[in-house]
Amino acid sequence: MKYIGSKQKLLPFIKENIIEKIGYNPNWTVCDLFSGTGVVSKMFRNIGFKNIIANDFQFFSYVITKSYLLNKKDLQFKHFGGCYEAINYFNNNLEPFEGFVTRNFSPISLKYCGIERKFFTVENAMKIDAAVITAYKFIKEKFINESEFIYLLSSILLALDRVSNTTPVYGAFLKDFSKHKRSLDPFLLKEIDIPKGEINATVYNKDALELIDKIEGDILYLDPPYNTRQYTLNYHVIETIAQNQQPELKGVSGLPSCEIPKSPFSSKKIAPFAFERLISNAKFNYVFISYNNNEGILEHDFFIDILQKEYKNVGMIKKEYRKYKSNLKRNGGNTVSELLFFGLNKK
């Protein structure tokens, strides 16, 4: 999925350094507190950790992460005959219709609000409307169970992202569908690969600062916002669709007219206090923090200092990697540096 700050390309770097520093025990409890699109949580599962805690404040992130941590035995889809048949039903048996997504996030929006929004083609938006409404209808009528609902809704979100007429963020749309040819592809759900073997996973949709007091384990991985960009603003479209909400929208990009919560970790003033509270209240023996060197609002020394207050062995590892194409002309150069801070052995 298109997502700013995604760790997909950095997974080998994160995995190798965590295991090099502390080894590996499948019975350890690991926590991905800012899960985003779930790639690190999925990595933890693929490594073989049996106990995983994940969390993200945004509902769509919660759904996608949770889908990667499901157990196959909970995905029977008895009314369809299996996962493949359920996906096939959504792709071929739903009647597209002009619902909230079509009226607000496709060119038809011009007729309803006087602004032509091009997040999705009309054809794809109508299919998205049908898919989301059907998934929510099926769970309400108990036609599917909670795990099956998460699986289907995640499949829908990943499918709509593949055909969205956007850059890595949904804060704006591109002016012309033909310049982003993938947006002209048909909206189609795909099966999500669920590994064999059962795990004990708990996934939350909460504020990290509130959740940290209620959880404990062995490894805490933190990938918080590192600059002033607000994820709640940049991904408002997919968040609204995921929750099946119909808020009053405003402006060219269709932001909800109600106040959107903002992360304290994206504020230069508040972030230091938020991090200090997070680390001081963490009940984990090991902590790893991913942070961006080029755009981060906090200095290296800050992380070293707060970790040294709570952990015996503290350090930092650095890796350079290529920027997103859309960012190549900003901040100079073609690469950015990813920093992995660590604190080992809680005092």
C-alpha cells in the first residue's frame, strides 16, 4: 500500500539488527505500537514470534494490520465455501451503485458539491461503494464473523489503494487519470496471504500514550511520526471509507468538516514530552525506535538521553536508502538516512 514512512524496503535492516542485538525467542511478546500498514507486524509474524501486540490510531491501519495477524482457522467463510469464493463473490456478484464514495471522491462530486474530485474513477468508486456497504451489511447480519469482516474490509482497502489517483498520500488527487494509469485499472479484491500456524495476536485502535500503560512484553518497536505531517489529514479519504462514515466534507480534498485529531508526535513542542512519557512507562525489556534523519523534528541526542534513563545498553544504527520519487527534489539529494535507536535491558 502507498504509505509515507513505510518500512517495507527497510524490513531486512530492522530484522537483522533486532536479532543481532538480542537474539530470537519465539515465545517473546513483541509490540508494534505505531503499526501503519502493518508491514513490521507482518515481519514479526514471518520471523516466528507467536505473541504479537499491534496498534494504530487510524482505523484503516488497524484493519490492515489485523488482517495480517489473523489465523486461518477463523476464516472459513461457510456461506461462500472459502476465502477464494468470498473474494470472487465481491469481485463478480455485487451491483455497483452511486453511494457516498462516488458522490464525494469521484468526478461525479461536481454535481453534488461543485468540486470535481478525482480520487477514483466513477466506475471504481461505484464498485468501492458496493463492496464497503456489503461487507458492513454482512457483519451486521452475522453472515460473516469478525475475522472474516476484517479480512474482507482489508482486501477492499488494499484494492482501492491500487486504483487511487493519488501519490503516497490522500491529501490531494492528481489532475488527470491518464497520467496515473493504474487508477484506470478495474477495482478488484485479491486474497490476503495468511501464513500457516497459529499466533496469539492482539490488535488495538488506540492512542499509543494511553495504551502503553496497559501492555507489557519483551520487544517494543516504535515507528512514530517523525515530522509535522499529520497522517490523519493525509489519509482522511481511506479512513472515512474504512469506517463507512458519511461526514460532511469541505474543500477541494474533501476533508471532514469536524475536527480531526492530531498526533502529539508531529508537534515540535509536544513530541519531546510524548516520547518521554512513552519510554518511561514502557514495560518492555528491549525497545527499538525507527526515526528519519533528514526530516525528523527531534535530534539524535534526545533519543539517546531518554533511553539512557530507562535502559542499560543504548545506541543507534544508521542506514541510507533512496527517497520516494515524489520527494527527490525536496531536501536535497536522492537518499535519506533511517536511524534505528535501541535500548536494551530495562533498568
